[in-house]
Amino acid sequence: MTIAVWVPLLLPFLAVPLARRLAEALSPRTAAWILAGTAATLAGATAVSLALLTLTGLLRIPAVAALGRLSPHWLPADALVASPALLAATVPALLTAAVLVLRAGHRQLTDLRRAHAAVDTAHPGPLTVLDDDRADAFALPGLPGRPGRIVATAGMLRALTGPERTALLAHERAHLTGRHHLFLAAAEYATVLHPALRPLRAPLGYHLERWADETAARATGDRALTARAVGRAALAAARTPRPDRPLLAPAAHTGPVPRRVAALLAPRPRRRTAGRTAAALALSACLALTASATLDAATDLHRTVEAAQAR
């Protein structure tokens, strides 16, 4: 357990650059899944490792050990996982992470409830048009008893032509169909659990927008039209910003719009198979090692406790 319990805390520093490099060589949909899956796996392993380190330290306290019907004297001495200084660090870290995760979840839920309450008074249905001259459009995720819907302001619809509005709505519909808000939520929680995972958040947001761009381009059959809709929506939103959009509500006019427009207008790039394969293998090895080390540390602690109880 001495080495295994530390592996999930250290590997994100290697896995994050690999995931970002691999994502650039993949289609937007696959890249989003890779980035979100990497963030969720590493964050989960981090939480487990912090819990194991905390539990190992707590078992050194006689009162806590008595609850587990064992004596701390029968636990193996290991300064790397059971020192008082380490316990003093892991307990606050674990509690802080738990509080921040709950806080992030509460903030996201509050934002969505507030947004739904604001649009419930407008026209019901899959598309809600707000009587607002400011330009905005986004995919509002659903809540229990409240389905997801596309929300657009009158100002945004007036800024686009009919075909451009069709492309914009197809883009936002792709966000709802793909449940992209869950990807964004996973990245937010992962960042809270391990700060080294923060660099995955921006690339994930970009690839989610690119995923919706490509879906809209297929739906309209016109990549240039989709690029024009995205660009004009971003210009309109920049002129009259509307700041009260929920954090988990993706929108076509956000993110690196010039880069997205260029990707829609450029010929399909040829993927470098050799570099992509090497990055995929390296990232897979990191994730497999993380999962294996987490399982090994948990199993080792379980066996140690059982042995101490038997004695």
C-alpha cells in the first residue's frame, strides 16, 4: 500500500497532457468522451486514495481502532502512510474536497432551477423564446419533472437569418441529445478533487462545442452555413451580453469561436495514426495503473485490518 496509495495522486500530472494530446487527434465526440472519462477516473481514484490515507491514519488512534475491534499496535509501522503529519494533512484535504463537491453540486442545481423557473412562464415546449433584446441561446438541461429545452432570446433570433437559426437550433439540440451538461459537471467535480485535472476543463468544453457543430453541420447539410451561424451568434452575443446563463447550459456562441469556425470551413484533416496510437497506449497505461494501484491499496488495507483483528 505504501507506493500504490500514492500512484493515483501523482499520475494525473502525466495523464492530463497525454489526454489533451490524444484529444486533438480524435473526432470531437470521441475526444469529449476521452477527456471526461479520464477526468472522472483520475478524480475517483484520487478520492479513494485520500480516503485510504485518512483511514490508515485514523486507525492509529486507539479510540478509532477500538471501533474496528483491533489494536493499533498490531498494525504495521509505515511512516509514509501513517504519520501524524500526514493524517493532519489528509483529513482537511478530504473534508475540503467533500465540501467543495457538495457546494459545486448545489450551485449547479440552483442555477438550473432558477433558469427553469424563468422560462416556465414563457412558451412551453422544446423551444422557449424569451422576450429579450439581448442576444443569447443555450441548451437548458432537464431536471426531474422538467424536460430539457432550447432557450433563445428574441434578440438572438433577429440577429440570424432563417437558415442560420436552423443551424443554431440544431447545435443546441445536439447539446441536449448528447447530454453534454453531464460532461461539464464531471469536469467541474474532477477539478475540485484534484487541481492537476483543471487543464482538462477548457479542452473538454471546446470539443463539446465542436461535437455540436459537427452534428448541426450534418443536420443542415451545409458546413459553411453552420460556421456562419456560429460566428454571427457569437458577434451578436458579444455586442449585448446576457450574463445569467447557467454554468451547465452549453451555448453555440461560447468557447474559441474563431477556431471552431475555421475547423468547420477547413478540409477534413488527416489524422496521424502513429502519434495517436502512441498517445492512446500511454494514456491507457496511466489509467490502468491508476485503477490497479487504487484497488491494490484498498485490498492491502482490508487485509491489514483483518490481520490486526485476528490477532
